[in-house]
Amino acid sequence: MHLKSQESQVAEKSYIRADWQGGYQSLTQEFDYWIDDIEGQIPTELQGTLFRNGPGLLDINGQPLHHPFDGDGMISKITFINGRAHFRNRFVRTTGYLAEQKAGKILHRGTFGTQKPGGWLANIFDFNLKNIANTNVIYWGGKLLAMWEAAEPYRLDPYTLETLENEYFNGALSAGEAFAAHPRVENNCYQDGGAPCLVNFSVKPGLSTTITIFELNLAGEIIRRHAHSVPGFCFIHDFVITPNYCIFFQNPVTFNPIPFALGIRAAGECIKFQPNQPTQILIIPRFPKEGQEEIKFLETQSGFVFHHVNAFEVGEEVLIDSICYQNLPEVEPESDFRQIDFEASSPGQLWRFSLNLKDGTVGRELIDGRCCEFPTIHPANVGRPYRYLYIGAAHAETGNAPLQALLKIDLESLERQFWSAAPRGFVGEPIFVPRPGSEKEDDGWVLALVYDATYHRSDLVILDASDFSKGAIARLHLKHHIPYGLHGSFTSEVFGEI
């Protein structure tokens, strides 16, 4: 695809902020319908279910939330069967969601800035944050789980999306115990004779932080669990795995609990980035051998990472590809997230970190300077060497901007393929789905929700993962918008009408 020619068709600034803001309106309705308004054709080989999670409500009965990450989780499900697609969405009926819907007002403080009405007196010494189950949704061990990193998951019915109960993995988790929203699935774990394994973690922050690692088998049972104490406060959303290690980036931030305790600020507003401090890289053995050190600490220059692409081992080195920011975009009190000045912030960019485990050094190089987020790869290559990645990207090559495009990068040839929804389309996290029986790494499809400001609706866009120059091979027009989401997953299981 000729990148320049597509870019030149759109004005220098590829978006209008008012268009982007439309994707941050609440969706209060729950739908259940076959998608009939389709451009192009759904591949008949594409069979299974796409699950998405994200904040569905950006206000409670007209009372606005201070930050979208405080919004109640809403699961969207698109089921593909015989060249057709069915849509359903439902809110996760968390305890807090039900209580606030009944009361018609905000009853809980939000992690990222939302306070209960009534000023500091209404919020002082209230540490009871609402589990909003809004960050990710996965199907594993025969269970559909809606996840939020600060508490236990909610289990849902994969057909109806009805909320069933909290999931404690046969008592391995206790009530309120964290279970992060960014699990990694290893396709063939050598420790388990080549069986798939889901690896996840939890963070219990404080003056020192406890990181607990969980490994689950295909039955959804926690088969390995080990906890590690790390000096200092950790703000960690994502991690990577290799066959032998779990690797975390400890971003250089501090947390001042006093304004939070006194009801003056929310927890997220008390986190401050420390630009003069290095980023710590924590390397934790998954299967520690006798005499092996528990954690290896390496350092690299200051930066902030929300999401990693992948990691893999090459001899004595571990290579990690990550989206890195110069600093943490801090949440300011009294600010309106819809009025963000994109140009005033530094973009997330794609970097490769090379960790030499023998001499303890860290190298880093820029893979792509375009503003990007939400990477996806072939699921069989998690923790293994890989060639292709797909990622949400800005339309323009330079500067910070909302995600309006999808970018494919060939890490061997460094060739790029690019598809853009600009000027009035805004993309969410792409998901790569392999073609059944395929042997080539990029043989499959890339699925992404795109908010179309022209019609105030969302489309599900399907691209041929091997060739973006074909454009969207199918564009499924929904009857409504879906507020900008966070994470999701695809399963070859068909959960829907047949």
C-alpha cells in the first residue's frame, strides 16, 4: 500500500476533536440482533466469537464520571457463524453497578478521579472502590470472565452475557483479591508437557509491593502460584512472558496516599511520574531452580509503559517489544478528559528492549515513531520469536493524536502496511484471528471496532491480515455506537444463535 498517497488525501490534522468526543457518550441500551447492514462479505471460514470490554457508562444518571476508566464494564459480543454475524451487549451486573442504577446517582469513588458528590467530607477515609469489571474479557477453562485488575473477575454466561457470580478459582482467590486484566496465554508450556497455559498476575502496592503470579491450566485451575516482594510502589497494568520468565516494567512513579485518604483527590490523581528516576525491569523465573535468585532487577532510562507487544528469549538475551511514553499522562483534578489536547502530550511509540541476563545491561531501539497503542500478534507466538504485529495507530506519521488507523509491521523486512479510517473514524484495539489450519503467521484476519462520527455508530471492520491494501474486506455497521473500549479476545467457540 502507498502510505503517502493515502495520507495526503486527508488534511494535515486528520481529525476534529468534536468527532472523537462522540465515542465517549454512554450507551444505556442493551441490544440483541443479527447484523444485516454489511459492506463486503464476512469470510465463511471466520467462525467463533469476538468479546469486547470497556466502560459503557460515562455518567450515572447525568452525573459525569471524571475519567472513562471509572465507567461500568459493558461486554459486547459478535458471533460469527456461516458468513453471518450476531451482536449482543450487556452490562456486567457488579454489586456497585446494581446499587448505583437503583439509587440513580454516584455512590462510589472511582480509581481514576471520580468522587462522590459532596466534596471531601463525602469522600474522606472511604477506601471502598467499586469493582467495575471494565478492562478485559476472556473465555478460559469453560468460563467467560470480565476482568478489572484491582479485584476478582466476574463470571458471565457466554451465550446471554448474564452476570453469574464472582470467580475465585475453587478458593484459590479470596474475596476482593486482585487478579489482573492482562493475562498472557502460552500456547505450549514445556512445564505442562506442551499444554496451553494462562499466566496472570496481581499487584498489591504499598511502601513495598507484592507481585503474585498465577498459572492456570485448560480446566481453569490455578496450578502454580508464587508471590514476590518488590521495593517501592508499583503501577503495573501489563507484563510479558517467555517460556522461563515473567517480566514486569516498574514505571518510575510515586503515590502520595494523603490527599486520597482525606477525600481531596482520587487514587489515580495521587500518582506522580518521576522523570529523573530509571524504569526498573523485573525478571521473575516462572519455574525457579534451586539457588536461582528470586528476581533480577535491571534498569533502563525513564519512561512509562502501559502495554507490551511480546517477549522472547535468544540465548542469554530476552527481547521485549513495548509501547513506551516519555512520561505518564497524569490525571488532573477538575479536568475534562473530553477536552484533551492531544498535541500537548508525547505519543506512545514502539520500542524494542534487549535485556542481557548475563551482564545485566539493557539496550533499546525505536522500531516505529508513529503514535500507536493496543498491539496484537498471532496467539501461537506469545512468548516466542515472531515476525508480524498489528497495532492501532494515528493517521499521521508524527505527533500525538487519537488512534484512527491500523498498522501492520513486518519485524524482519520492516515493511509497513497501513489502513486508515480518517478523517471521521476512530479505532479501538485490533485482534488477530488466525485462519483455521493456516501455517503462515499472517494468514488470518484483523478485527477492530471503529467509531464512525458521521453516523454516531460503530462498525466492526475485518481486514485481511496478510494484505491491508485490499482495504476492509467486510464492514459490519452496528445500529448504535459502542463507547471506546479497552481489551477483548476471540475464541473459536461459537456462542450465539445458529
